[in-house]
Amino acid sequence: MPYEVTATRKRPQDFEALIGQEFVVSTLENAIKEGKIAHAYLFSGPRGVGKTSSARLLAKALNCENGPTAHPCGKCESCVNITKGSSVDVIEIDGASNNGVDAVRAIKEEVAFPPQSSRYKIYIIDEVHMLSISAFNALLKTIEEPPEYVIFIFATTEIQKVPQTIRSRCQQFHFQLISQENIVKCLKSAAEDLSIEADENALYWIAKEAAGSMRDSYTLFDQVAAFSEGHITLEKIREKLGLASADAISTILRYCYSGNSKEAVEALDDLFMKGSNENQIVKEFASFIRTMLLYKEGIRRKELLGFDESDLPKDLISLYSKDMLETMLKAFLDLYRDMRYSISPRFELELLISRLSFIRFLSSPASISEKLSTIEKAIESGKFEIERKNVSIPLSIGMTIPQKKAEDITLAADNTQPYSAPQTTVQPAEQKKKQLGDLKDLSRALRAEGLSSEARYIDSGVRSFTFENNVLTLLMTTKLATDMISRSKGRIERILSSLLGEQTVLNVSTYREEEKKYSAEVEYLRSFFRNTEPYEIKEETIRHESKPVRDDETAGHYREQDEGDEGGDFEDNG
Ligand SMILES: [Zn+2]
């Protein structure tokens, strides 16, 4: 016997064998029993779920020499010919390739002749939605008043593309996706027919891949059976089809959670080396994360999860919040859709994996937006805490004092944290400090010299200041304030010098510049929302490897920062 693909071999030959379409089957059977035979049927539903098979079964039922009967004999000439596809009275037309008005005209001419050897002349038009509008119009007349012996059976995957005028003249049947249990049942029987052993989880995998389509399931089954050497297992499938194993995906997700983007991207590279391609990897990730999400929702049904409960990494699932899983699933689904327009799907995938290493900060748009507004409020109110543990900031911004001198000053101060915030390193001379006071004397002197707007900015635009070695460093709250003061720098320096009785240098900078160096996380979030210039860390200002997620931090980090009770800014100096 010649080799036959499983989908053909297992094509249902009677209504009982039609799996998963119980409603359609019972309605058709009853109609035939009661002799209520319509002149046009419209079968709609997803691909590979039995529409064409049902059309042929219906043709058999109507034309069986022992019929019309809900149980065609399968042995008479008509049944045999329909099974072989050689019945002269059952005409199958592919709507996709015969979609013009000419094809329909040919049908119209043909229907004038009665069937040659059967009860009915049956036209099965597959993919009927592909017909052109004029073809539909030409068809309409024939469906409205067909000769008694003519029956049309239309099949379509896209019912919404079939004009309402056609639909309303047909008896409609909607076919459903086939459940994984039913598909697995059929695959088991197919494996038995071929004397092949098949692990259940391997068959579930096939069913899941085929997404409810029986035909796709059989096709994939044939492919898998071909390399499985008599025993189909999930391991063989993964190996031969280059699929990422659940373990490999878990490993990458673990790296992502702990913020190890380097390791995560390297583990991804391993998958490529083992022969997986971008599409498969993205699909496997999406499917695995979906399973994690479903499990998190409390779902335990194996056919929904697609995995044995015992195979799931419960600790990993408990690490990720529902928000995170949803964000990740969406990211992979979006990526799958976008990949075909990408110059390099692999780059896109690496980028996504790398981004997932920030997952704890990407948890959900709502929570990020909340965090951002907290940060913004902190910036506005001027309460901003310096991340001391990991970030070391220079003595002041734009300072002219050479580093060596700065070190000298450090020695004089509380130097438990050298090179940290200025107030711990700088103690202005008592006298000068008194003279500067809270800068009120300076602003008064400026007013007296006619610099009243500059004086205003000194009164209200200074966030903090330091005075050391005859350098007054002002940290302004806004760029505008900085510009206003800088514009009159020379005059202010002269006034300042005469006020203090010594040559004094003025340095001005804006607080925002400072802020950038405080927290890599904050900068990441800002650049993520693209509301600031790109994130940039200068080596001399930050002396640690800038890794946005650190083990010693948690998501609560921002809340702690907002409370800002620790110093680290310049305020205590004033
Ligand atoms: Zn028959």
C-alpha cells in the first residue's frame, strides 16, 4: 500500500468519525433524517477542523444509493467515487483559483444539466470568500433559484468576507477549533495504526503547536514520526526541531530577573548555537511565559497549561509578579509580530532579552508612572538623596579646584566617606561663612549695585552652595537661574570679592546636571520614557560599574529614596 499522509488516511468517512464538531454533526444528521435538505450550505471556521471533510460526508449522505441517509454505506458506487474524489456529480471547486465571474458562469451553464448517475449534483466550493464581487453576484441568482437537483456547499475560513446576500441564502454551520484532548486522542490512534510508541506529553506538544487544527496536527505528527524511530518523545522533538527546552528558557528568565543581562544574552546565544531560530525561540518564550501566567492565575489543567505541573519551575513563577509576566508576554507577542519587518530578528530578540533584565523596573506602565511621578516630586521639592553606596560625586560640579587640593580639604573634614558629598568634605572658614550667611548679604549687595534680577535668583534660585578656597559654588535649581547668574558672573565676582575682602571665584551650575549622576535606575526610567536626553554615565563621576539592577536593591528602593532623611545634598551647609 502506498504511503498516505495521516491527514488523508484519517479523513473521517462517516459523521461519527468527525471529531470535535458535535453540534454540526447532530444538526446535519437530523436534517437528513427528516428530509429537510437545503439547497445551499455554508461551512465556516478555522482551517483544518473538518469543513471540507464534512462537505464530502454530506455529499455522500445525500448521494448514497441507500440514502439520503445520515449513515452513508461507504460501499456503493457513489460513496466509493466520492471517497476517491472521482464522482462526476460531486464537483469540488477551489474558490481561490477559480474566483472570477467566468468560473461562476461555467457553473451556471452546467447546473442546467441534471446529475448523470446520482440523486443530486453537488458543488463544493472551498475558500468561497476568495470569489470576486462580480462572481458572487453571478452566483447569487443560481443560489436563489437552483434546479431541484443542485446543492451548493460552501466552505470558508473567513465568513466575514462572504457577502451578506450569499450568507442569508445558505444554511450556516460554524465549525470550532478542536480541543487538545480530542487531538491527542486522534494522534494516539494514528500512532497505534502505525505501531509507533508516543509519549503523551509529546502528543500534547503537537496538539498545542497545531492550535486546534486537526489537519495541522496530523501534518506535524507525520513530520515528528519520521525522525522519531518508532518512539515519539518530547526530547526528540526538541532536539530535532531545535526547540528551546523549558529548562533553557527558565535559565534565561532567571538571569533576567536577577539583572544579569550579559549571562541572559549568552544563554540566548547557546540556543542559537543548538540550532533554534528566532521564530521558534520567541514562540517558546511566549508559550512558556503564558504557562507561568496561567499557573499564577491558579490554573492547573494540563491541557491549558501545556505542561505537566511537575515540570514547571515554581520558584521562578513565584519570583515574577503577574504584572511582570503580562508585560513579558506582551513583549514577546509584539516581537513575533514585528520580526518580519526587522532587518535582524536576532538583534530584536537580544535587545528584548537585554531589556527584560530590567524587568523589575518594567513591571507595569502604571507602577512605573507612579515611580516617575514620585521622582519628579522629589526633584521639584528639592529633596533628592544621593546614592552614596555606589556613586561617588566630585566635590562640586564645574569646580576649578584641582583634585589635589580637594584631597587636602578632605583630610580636614569628617573623612569616613572621602570623595562623597561636599558637606562632609568642606568646612568653610567660620568667618567667611558668617559673612556669606544664607547669601542674603550677597543678594543685598547685588541689589545695591543694580543687579536686582540676579539678586532675585540668589534669593530663590539657589538650591545649595559651597564655599571653599575662595570659590563660591552655586547649585541653581533651574537652567534659567544658572544662565541669569552666569551672565553677570564677572560683576557678581567683583561684588563678592569686595563683600568678603578677598579675591573670590564664582562657579554656577544647575542642579539637574547633578541629579543625573545619582541613580542609574532613575536615569534608566527617564530614558525609557524618552523624556530626557539619553542616559550617560561619566567615568569620573561614577566609580562603579553601572549595572542598573543590583542584588542589594529591591523595588522598594524609590520609596526609601523619597523619604530622603539622609544628607548627601548641600542643604545642611546653609
Ligand atoms: Zn453508499
